[in-house]
Amino acid sequence: MTELLVKVVASYLLGSLIGSLIVGRLRGGVDIRTLGSGNAGSTNALRTQGKAFAFWVLLIDIGKGIVATRLIAPLPSSALGLAGASAAMWSEWLPVACGLAAIVGHIYPLWHGFRGGKGVATLVGVLFGLDVMLLLAVLLTWLVMTMLFGFVGLASMVAAASVSAYVDIAGMEPRVPLLTFGIAITLLVVFTHRTNIARMRAGREPRARRLWLFGRGRTS
């Protein structure tokens, strides 16, 4: 249990390193939470700061999920100063627990006043670390939804909800930890997109027209 807690806390602290705020400080102190939609994620970074800025933000935020699942989760207990500790009984839960902690850290970052992003980019990194095929299925869902409806927020919510469905349909293992993770991230992503839901209901949510099949080749 001690090893699980230490790794989860480490993953949360890693997740609290927000890509847009790190890049913003390196670019002269830009805080994109005061610009555009006010979100600290890569979509707002792209809309307010351009492609190069958004690329580095995306790289950092995705990287956090990969590090949490591929490096922190399997880290030997001795490397944490916990010689003799054993996480054998938690081994199936460690990757999903660390991945979820990194996402929560991104949404509610300790280092940045608990005002972070919506967790989607870090979720991509976590899925890469858990199972590349699961990531590809979720990305395909996101792409199809974006092309059909043009709403990036809606596509992100449906893609998150599809994780549990793909785990169940494919019979992926460890089933219970992955299903639990899928349900948890669905609730988190829907919650972080509540303003998007309100804008869609009010007809004020912009569409990504470059991907939307019924768009006109521009972003609104």
C-alpha cells in the first residue's frame, strides 16, 4: 500500500506540471488562462498562441501520462527508498492509478493554484502507456466524432466514454482496473467539459471546420 501511495502522489505531482504554463513562462510570462477560453490546455494554446506553442504544450502534457504509466508505475520499490515493500497485490492497479493521478494533477495542479487543463492530452499519454491499441481505438473515435459534428469537446467526451466500451468488447486485461479507469476518466472529462456542454446547448460552441465534414475549410 505504501508503494502504491508514493507512486500515486509522485504521478499527481508530475501531472501538476502544466505544459502551457511552463511554455508560457519560457515565452515571456504568457498565461493562457487569461486568454481565449481561459483553459490551460493545448486547444486554447493553439487558438491564442499558434501551432509552435501548442506543439510543445501537447508534447509536455502527453509526456506526463507516458512517464506516469511507463516509468513511475513500474519503478522498483528500492528506488523509492522503500526496500522490502511489495506492490504485488497492487501490480494490476499501479499503471491505471498512476495514470489517473497524472490526469487529476493536470486538471487540479498543485503548482498552479489548482487551475489546470481538461485532461485530454494527458489521457492520450496515459492510454499510450497502458495499451497502444486502446489508444488508437479511442483516437479513431475522437476523429470520427470531430469529423461528423465538428465539436472537439464533444469528441473528447465520447472518446473518453469509449475507453470502457473498448476494454469490455476486446476483453482486455486487467479488466477490472481498466474498466474502473475508463469510468473514472469519463466522469472527469465530462465534468471538465461542462462549459463546452453549456455552449453547445446555447449554440455558441465553435466548430473545428478543418476536420468537420460539413464545414467550409476554416476554424470558427
